[in-house]
Amino acid sequence: MNKQKLVSIAAVCIILAGCSSGANSFFSGNDKNTKKTSGAYEDNSSRISQDTPKNDTKGKAVDEKKAQSSPAPTPTPTPTPSHSPQNIPSQPVPKVAAGEKLKFDVIDKLDNTKYSWWLSLNNQHKTPGFPSQAKKFVEKHDGIYIGDTTRKIVYLTFDEGYENGYTSKILDVLKADNVKSIFFVTGPYIKEHPELVKRMLDEGHLVGNHTINHPSLPTVSDTALENELYGLEKQFSAQYGKGFKYMRPPMGEYSEKVLVAAQQLGYKTVFWSYAYKDYDVNDQKGADYAYKMVMNNLHNGAVYLLHAVSKDNAEALDRIIKDLRAEGYTISPFDL
């Protein structure tokens, strides 16, 4: 396919937003986003490079053709998303002594090319398609994106970049339906909503690391990377006496260096096998839409990424849980 056709297709991908059943999708785990970076898109389009990015191993995307000729397990890179959550206030990062937890001499030898998580959906309730190189790359470094595909089991995960008034309702539904989940929180969220985080823990849910300030981790310095991850753990541990087991990289952006840094801190990096454009609080489409998006893309081992800022998700959640069970699925605590 020539470059002109690629650009034309990419333009269509950006304009048409959302994804009903059967869509090939690209999206990031973000808390508020632009059409370029995330969502399960309604146009049945797959993620295609919009331009020719420069080759830069310090955190920028690389040229797709050059990446394809790289030795495995380097995954095919994607364009740099432009998302920066507008509702997450910046917070001073707790002081962490340089190299307190990360082995800089090890991670500095690793590739820091930035990639974004993406996948291809279908309307047959089958396992989504993942780029083979990306799968090998993430699995090599203890990453998670799907559960046991031989069993009718699913996992609900929620990203909490900021509070929009719906987390209490989500927790109410989960408690009433006896469902355990995992909530990925940021530094400002822990600071501003300690009562909600405490409730998550008290009611048997897991809480995961979503960094202090939600940066694109491949783009930050070694010290900032350590501060964003381990600094949040120190903050969380001081308040709740617990550490983290799981980390979700902001916007789904990662690199080999980031994955290994997470391993050094004892984390498993969590991606997802389904998400949709639920993060835009000004473009909610109703509970029925949220319900259909989740149910139409049901598959064994599904790891759902849902944003707690979504009114639609909060209103559809009880029905989703009941009908997942009616379909014979178990909603498991996050234990991958």
C-alpha cells in the first residue's frame, strides 16, 4: 500500500470515532483523551501511522518500516498519542533518592522506543487480535493483557485519573453484586479522595499504580520514572500500609525500558483486551450504549478497561454484571 493510501486511511481512522462489535481498534488507557489516541472506534478501522515519525530511542515513535526490519521481539511502533489528561492536577512528586529502587545501569542499556498498546476486535466473541511481536515483547517482561482464553472468565478494571462523581456508585454496584475489581489510581486521586481509596481496599478490591502525574513514561528521565512509580507507592504505603502489585502505564504508552523498570519494582504491567471511548465526559452516549459496547465485545479471558469518570459505565454496570453472569461468565478478582 503506498504512502498516499496510508495517509487517506489514517484520516478516516481519526474522523470516525468509536467501535461497535467487530471493529479493529486502537486505543490507550487514558483518563480523558482525544480522538487520535484512544477509543474502540466505530469505523472498523485499525491503527495506521498518520505520518512518518522520526527515529528517536529517547521516547519518540520510530519509522514503521524501520521497526518492521528490527529483530524480534520489538513490536511495531505506533504514532505518538497527543493525549494529556486535562482534569488531573499536577502534584509534587514525593522525594525518592536517585536509584533507590531502580537499577539505572540496567535500564539505561534498554531500548526506550515508545509504543502504544493496540489490538483488533471482532464481532464473534473471539479473542481479539494482538500483533505477535507486541505479544512476545509484553509477555517477556511480565505484562498482562488477557486472561485464560479457554475459560468463560472476565476481569473488570477501572482507571481513576480524577473523580467525576461516579466511583461511589460503581463501588455500590460492585458490592451489591459481589464483584471484586482493580482500580488504577494517580497521585492526586489518592491525595484528594482518600475515603474512596480506603473504601476500595476495605471492600476487597485491588488498587494499582497509575503513576503520580500520568505522564508518558518512555518520555521521562530515569529519576522521574522512578519518582512517578515508586514515589506513588511510597505515598500509597504511607497512607494505607500496602504496596502495589500491578501498574498500568498512562495512555498505554510503554517501552522495553519502562516494562523492565516496572519489573524491578515488583509490578506486573497491565494492558487490556477491550476498551472503548468512554473517557470523554462531554460525549456520553447513554447506559444502553455502554452496555452494548461491553457485551458485544465479550470474549473469554477479557480484561476490560473502563473509566470511572463515565456516567454511562456507572449506570450500565449492574446490568452488565448480571448479563455477563447470565451468559455463563465468571467475573473474577484481578489475580493474573
